[in-house]
Amino acid sequence: MIERLTQQLGLRLRFALFFAALGLGGAVIIGAALWFGHLRGGGPVDGFLMGGIIAALGLLGLSAWIGLLFDENVAKPILALASDLTTRARADVDLQIDEAQAKHLSTLAPAANAINAALAEARAARQRAVERETARIAREKALFEALFRDLGEGAVVATPDNRVMLYNRMAQELLPKIGLDRPLDAVLRPEPVTDALRRVEDARIAGRIAAETFLAASSDGKRFLQGRVTPILSDEELSGHVLIFRDATDDLRSHAEQAHLFNALLEGVRRPSGTIAALLDVLETGADLPPEARANFRKGISEEVARLFEVIDSMATEQAAATSRRWPVSAVAASHIFDAVRARDALSVIATPTNAMIACDGFGIATLLARLIERLGASGTREGFTLVAEEDGAETRIVLGWQGEVATDGEIMAWLAAPLSPAYGHYSGRDALEAHQSTIWAEGQGTSHRIVLPLPTASAPLAPGDARPEFYDFNLPSAPSAEMAARELSELSFVVFDTETTGLSPRGGDEIVQIAGLRIVNGRILRGETFDALVNPGRPIPPASTRVHHITDAMVEGAPDIRDVGQRFHDFCQGSVLVAHNAPFDLAFLRLKEQVIGRRFDNPVLCTVLMSAGLFDHTGQHTLDALCARFGVTIPPEARHTAMGDTVATAEVFVRMLALLRDKGVKTLGGAIAEEGRMTKIRKAQSY
């Protein structure tokens, strides 16, 4: 019982109790001695009593003074050293310990630094060993990431309970709300996928491993995805499944357009054809028709034939437009097309460097340009061929120039009529132009001539080097069935967030001007899954606030309001624990706007200020800057007091705090919240 009570008391409190007991014990001894002296020597009691009171008070005061000195120069430094050593041991912090804080403890601080240095050396040696042992795995991982990330189809690997543990960039492009540890039904309408999974399971039970197809809409209904799902088996047990899919939205739309065109053609042709047939029948059977009536019938037939041709021409135009939309074009760099042309039989062409991107069939356009250059140069009267890309908004013109003899329209049309390449069969240059809904024309002056080919400008695609190191996690914990408060912190996903506002009074009319968030899953900061949005506050931003966060009225003038941003941020936070530095401040702004947003922010919340107060109760420094200094986290000056900059810093601090909480015995969300509740009084006494 005494041992348990001793463990529950803090070091400083135990020292305080020790000096209090020392002072009280000394006072009792002095009183007993004076009482004994009075019994033996006699005399007035007042003198003995007064002397005893003075001696007792002096001893108690001396004990309190020495106790305060001991607390300041021994207890607090010991706690600081212990905290620094624990932080460096559990949170992988390799900073030097400040020996000045324990200057009265003789060699204890240098010894702590020696331990810290040995720990850092051991950690470095362990890291080197791990790096050597995992080099092969790292190479295989890099190969896997490169192959998987840049697949042309969307790919997702899900756990047996349909949570995402891997996705590639195409999947993120098709399903922007996808994220690690998020449920599949948050990004896909679940019924078709569930049905495909049921068929996969039935096949597996029957002893067959087969992929099943599905056609599912995205959760927002904007896309239709066609794909297949395949089970992942490990030791005959289902450990997940793979979904490979592509965007079928245009295919379905084109199919509907083709069906509409066919039906419209039938309806448009049926009436004129019936009328023509009836009029011809009358002409054939009415031999005695007057010349005037026969002329009217012939006129009617001509009108119906004209109407028939009008319908056919209209349908042909619509069919051409629909076909062109289905032509397999992609974003191609104009410089790549130029390189492909120059590589054809070592054609002598000078290409002007360009960053232009074009939506086209790159092979077809390169082949068309090469064919034109070959035909132009075959006569021997033309030379100095050049290729230039001229950007003009939504259109980029490929310009083929030369010096010498002019090329007539008849020559160019004849060249375009020939098949482009054996790979395209009878497909000609003219067919390629029609497929791209484009044309070419020649122009020039004197001996300088050129052929112009206009094509639509394309936006730049995702660069292959774009890093997304957090796009998979094969170690997601299994979905627990317990209440969230009983779940271990390591099993939870977190959203660390921060807000910038017009001022410090949410109830006094101040508004949010920016919200930033960053996800943490399985103890990892997912820098690729972020939320960052400016908010139009509907009121001017005071200059004093702008000096802090650098957000001006002009920056938020065209930004969405809190309703739109709040709903998107609520979706981003779904199923996660919210984390913020001084969380009550940021949450006050969000919760006061719940009615406007139409969503409730009822997620569990953790505050790094209260966590710091519980972990480092020997100090009153719990600001974000102080925590970053403690954990060796660097905040670039330009990022400080920006929503995303502070969010990243808080996330870095928070993941290190989780290790210290675990070492302290706080492993569940409920335990962390209870620990924060214990430190509420400390928070109120501090300045943040």
C-alpha cells in the first residue's frame, strides 16, 4: 500500500513531503525538549513556550527555504534530465542535453549526456545494420513503387474488411478522396463491388481463383469505373483483394450517343422513305394522271429526297463528332513529337525547344509530319526544314517550315491521301486529321514556306518523378470492434489540423480564413494526403491578423465560404481523431459554425498542449516553438503561423509524443483523454 502510494506521488511532491516531515519532526523534538527542561528546571512556562514557538517556526521556515532551494536546484533538474533522456530514448531525438539546467548536480548532467551520446551511437549502429539488411528490400520496393505508381489503370489493394491499404496515382486521379485506411465505400458506390466480392468468395469456396468484373460509380456519381477484383490469398486465407479499374464514363456516354444517333437516324429516314415510296407508287399506277399532278408528285419526291439527304448529312456530322471524342488521344509533349520526327530515317530537321503539351495521338501526328517532310524533300528543291510549336490558349499550332519551292494544295492533299504506316493499315493522313477534328494549310512568302497543323492544347500530366511515398501501408491494424475510447492509439488514424482566423474571439465575430489538415495513419505522417483551403470570412481581415498569418483580403476574395470548406474538411476528417495545438481554440471556431456547415464535428480530440503538460510537467514551456525545440523539429520561418506550416510541425511533434505516452503507460485513446483532463488546470495556468 505504501509502495503503491509512493509510486503515485511525483518526485517533487515526495521531496516536499520529506522536508515538511523534517521540519515538523524537528519542531516536535524542540517542543519535547523544552517540555522536559521545564519539568526538570521549573520556572515560568511563558518563557519556555515562547522559545519553543520561535524555534519551531524558525526550523519550519528553514526547512521550507531549504526545500524550495532543493526543488529548484535538485528536483527540477533531475526531472528535466529524466525527461530529456526519456525523450531521446523513446522519440529518436539526437539533440545534446542542456547541461546548464543541472549545474548544481555535479557530474550527473555530463553523465546523462554521455548516456545520450552512447544511445545515439547505438541507434546509429542499429540504423546502419538495418540499412544494410534492408538494402535488397528497398531496391525491390523502389521497383514495385515505380511500376505500380505509374500504371495506366487505377489500382487499389484493400483489406478483407474493405479498407484501403494501397493505391496508385491513377486511382487517386480517378477517386480524389481516396486515402490509406479509409473504407472503399467512401470513394465507390459499394453495391457493385460488394456483389463482385461475393462472386469472388463463392468461386474461392468452390476451389477456383478468378477475377470478377464490376461497373461502379464513384461516391459522388461523377464517374463510372469499369474494373475487376481479384482475391489475395496467403496460406489459403483471404488477406485482401486487388481492384484494377479504368474510367468508363466516356465509353458509356459514347455508347449512349451512338444509340441516340442510330435511333434518330431511323426516325429521320423512316418518314421521308415512306413518303417517297408512296409517291412513286402513285406515279407508277396512275398512268392517266394530268401533267400538272405528275409534276407536283415529282416535286414532292425531290423534296423528300432532299430532306432524306439533310437527315443523313446531319447524322454524319454528329457521328464524326462522337467518333473524334472517342479517338485515343493523350497529353503528349510537342518536343517528344519533334524528337520522333527527327529520329525517322535521320531526317534533317531543326526543332525549336518547347514545353507545349498537345492532346493528340502522338504516333499518328509524328508519322504525319515525317511523311510530309519526306515528300517535301523528295524533289530536291526544298531544304532547311524546321518544326515549331506556337501556343495560343486552347490551341497549339505545329508549324513545319522550309526554304525553297512552294508546295501546292493539290500536292499536299495527295500526300495526305496515302496510308500513314503499315501499323495503321489503310489509315491515311486525311483520316488522322479528321479523327483529330483538324486540318492543315500552307502559307508563305518568297522562298519561305510553312504548313500549319492546329491541335488542342493539353494540360501537363503527372510527372513520373512525382514522389508519393505514402501511397501504401501493408501493416494496417485489423479493424477493432471495441469502442473508440478503448482502442489503442496505434490503431487509430489522426487528422492534425490548424486554422488561421481574423482574430482571437470566435464568439466576438471573428471568422476562419484558412484550414489545413494532415493525416497520420499507423504512426506515419501521410504528406500526400493533405487538406489546405482558404476561406472567405465574409468580413475584412484586420491588418494585425494579416501581419501574423500573411493572408490578405485579396487572397480570400474568390475563396469559397465556410459552408463549402467546412463540409469538405469534415469529409477529410471522417473516422479520425482530431489533433491540434491548443485544440479548444480551433474547435471553438468550427463548432460555432456547425449549423452553417450542416455537419457536426463530434470526432474525439487530442491537444498537444495538454499532452505536453502531462509529459513535461517540470516546465511551463508548452508552446509549439518550445515543443519543436525539444524534439528537434525545424519550422521554416516562412511557414510559421501559416495553417499548413503549423500543421506539419504539430504532426511531427505529435508522432514523437505518442512514443512517450506509450512509455508512460498511456496506450488507449481513453487513457490519453483522461490524461489531458488531469492536466486541464495546468493548461489554465500557462500561457500559450
